[in-house]
Amino acid sequence: MHTLVHALATLVAFTSNVLSQAPDAVGYMRKEYSIVKPLAGPGSLQSWDLLGTAYASNDYIRLTPDARSSQGGIWSQVPCYTRDWEIHIHFHVHGAGTSLFGDGFAFWFVRDRAEIGGVFGSKDQFSGLGVFFDTYANQNGEHSHEHPYISAQINNGSMVYDHDRDGTHSEAGGCSAAFRSADADTFAAIRYLGTENRLTVQYDISGTNEWKECFDLSGISLPVGYYLGLSAATGDLSDNHDILSFKFYDLESPENEITDEKMEELRNVVPSATNAEDAREHVEDPTVTTKTQKFFYFLYFLLFVVIVGAIGGFIYYQKKQLDDKKRFY
């Protein structure tokens, strides 16, 4: 009897722990696609590759340090053939900056793995899904959303991510969420149901298991056999981008086992989002400047004033000397 009670207590504790970190934590966790503590040491990341500035400690994977011009990532070595899945990311974005910081990090489910590039540390014109956690408050273009900003882009390899518009020219969905330097633990849950062509993103930034929906999109088509990854980047501005855990849940039931013929069909799906923003050509907007640009414009103006003042002073000094000479003749 005592053994039975102990087993039930252990089960309840385990269930409570899972549910406290993610909404509707159904399915079972796949270890080969997950990152859990301890994160450093022999065999801890045997199914993953660290890239660029990324490194592992016992408690977190730091994709980038709080240093300029950094790019780092961590990528699964094993392609994912699960059709219905859910991912829970425990992360921490923080740094010394109080008003200027950046750029952010991204979750990837893509065909090509482990390539450094210009979209949050990974390659542009990717094939698959990117979910972007953007902290750089440049506020460019036609949108007026607050930062930090979470968004998703479905790309078939042809679209270019437009940094000057925060990707709003090609996003499938997005929302503002103040996850940077939050006092509590911050989590994101990304669920894709291939059986329903549905993508959902939720977040918890209060540490109270109060999950909020960022977006719930239908008409999302993704193949199987792509790779999982996380990457981050800094530019002139910087932050620490830390991953504390990454848990992959397989949501498929045994009765829904995929046949070989169906699996081949799913492998050949072209990534698409029927309700995404139509891709638009990037047009420079000279009327909108970032805080960094305004700062440099102020420096240029100040330098101009100093130069003009110096020239004016030199001319005045020469004229005064000439006038003084005339008095003696």
C-alpha cells in the first residue's frame, strides 16, 4: 500500500511539473529532439551541434553573449518525421542595455541545418518555419506594434526576411510580448498539427502558468523530415540569449501510424501559409529612423556645428588681426 501511495505521489508531482511549464502538455517527450539539464558534460547534447558563439553550461545554452556582432545556434542532428508536435522553450533574454538592445532569437523547423546567416543568426530564404523573438525596437515601416515581438514566417525558399520592416511583409502571424528581462521565467509553446494544417504559438512571461495566445493559424502546410534549431544574433546592439530547456512532444497516437506511402507524400509537402501576408518588395522609408540612427545624426550635426564654429572663429580672428594692423598705418 505504501509503495502504491508513493508511486501515485510521484506521478502527481511529475504531472504537475509538466503542466506548470506548458499548456496542455499531452503526448510524450522525445529525448533525441529535446534539450534538458544538465546541459554540459558527456552525452548531454549528443544529438545536437553548437554553432558560432553558442556554448553550453550546466544550466543553459547561451546562443550569444551580450557582445556586439555575435551569431550562434544549436541544431538537431536528426531530422524530425513527426507530423503532429509541440515544443516548449524555456528561455531568458537579458543584458546590460536598458533602452537599446537586440537583436533576438529564433526557433527553426527547416530543411537546411546549421548555416550561419542574417536572420537571427541563421540563413535567409530558408525552407520551412521560423518563429522569431525580436527584441530590437526599430519600429520601422507600416506597423506600430510594440517590442519585443513574436512572429512566424513560412518560407518555401523564395522569400527574403525584411529586417527594416521586422518581417511584417511576410509574416504569417505575430504578437507583442514583453519577454525581455522579465522578472519571472519565460516560456513559449509552439504547436503544429499537420493533420489539421494548424500552427499555434502561446507564451507565459509571468511565471504563473498563465498562458496567453500569440496566434492560432490555419492553412499552414509543413513537410516532415526537417531539422529543429535555435539561433540568435546581435549587431551594433546586443543581449544574452539563453535557452534553459527545449522539450519536444510527439502528439501522434499509435492508431494514427503513418504508412510509407503517406510518409513520402508528407516529405514532399512545400511549406506554405494560405493566410500569410503577401510578400511585398522592400521600399526604403527615409522618414523613419531608428534610435541608433538618430544618435549618429545628432553626432554628425554636433560635428557640423563645431566645424562651422571653428571656421567662423578663424575668419573672425584673421579679420580682427587685419583691423588691428590698419590702426598702425
